[in-house]
Amino acid sequence: MSEMKQAYIEKQVVIDEIKDKFERAQSAVVIDYMGITVAQADAMRKKLREAGVDYTIYKNTLVKRAIDGTDYAEMAEILEGPSAFAFSYEDATAPARVLNEAIKEFKKMEFKGGFVEGDFYDKDGITQIASIPSREVLISKFMGSIQSPIANFARVVKQIAEKGEGAEA
């Protein structure tokens, strides 16, 4: 097999991998990762892994080929310069949240854009999504908000019952 054919096959494998990730992902966030040290990159990758986020660097040309003709084709416009991709298959806001923390901590890197649950967002849109709490935090806040009125009602009923018992004596 010729070297050119081998190179083509290797590129096609990567393109297929990229397509698969986009198809399975609830969200895909693209950042310009330049300017961070190896130690900072390792720390960021660890946090991303802990959040269940798949973080990979791909060549823009391969990503453009992978998304050409798909629902993600709009993303091609932001693929200039160094690009890293963060995919989440469960928590749609996780990549934006974790990367936003890294951007604030390292004062380097910046969002380029991305897709969240099928919708394309530019840099500003992804920044806004980064401020959305995780699903677990939202659920616990919701549960707290519905428990508070119930708990208050229970206390009032108990006080009324206690007063009623005292009046009979």
C-alpha cells in the first residue's frame, strides 16, 4: 500500500471518530487553548475527565471534513487557529462550565463557540451557558424550593395542634 493511501486511511479514521463524537454528544465546545503550560493543561484535563468530558485536539481541516453536510456544519466558521474540542455525552453544560473555570483561573484561552443540545452558540453564547449550574445543583435547588413551603406549612399545623391541645386542658 502506498504512503499516500495509508495517510488517507489514517485521516479517514480520525474523521469518522470526530463524526461519531459529534453524533453522540449533547454538547461540543471549542476553545483556543494557546498560552497554557503543560501543567495547567494536565490540571484542566483532569477536571474535564472528572466531569465526564472528552477533551481532544484535532486539526481544523479534519473537523471541517467531519462536520461538512451535517447539523454541525455551522461550526466550520469558528475553526481558525488552534482549536481544542470538549465533548459531553451526559451533562450538556459541563464542558462550558469546566473550561470557563480554567479560563478564569489561567487568564488564558478563550471560547470560540460550540453546540449545546443541537443549537450552535458563538463565543458569547457559550460564555452564558458556562454560568448555568450543573443538573444536580439545579435539582437540589428545586427540591429545596419546594420543601421550604411544605416544611413551613407543617410547622404551622404543628403549632395549631399544640395550641389546640393546650386550650383543652
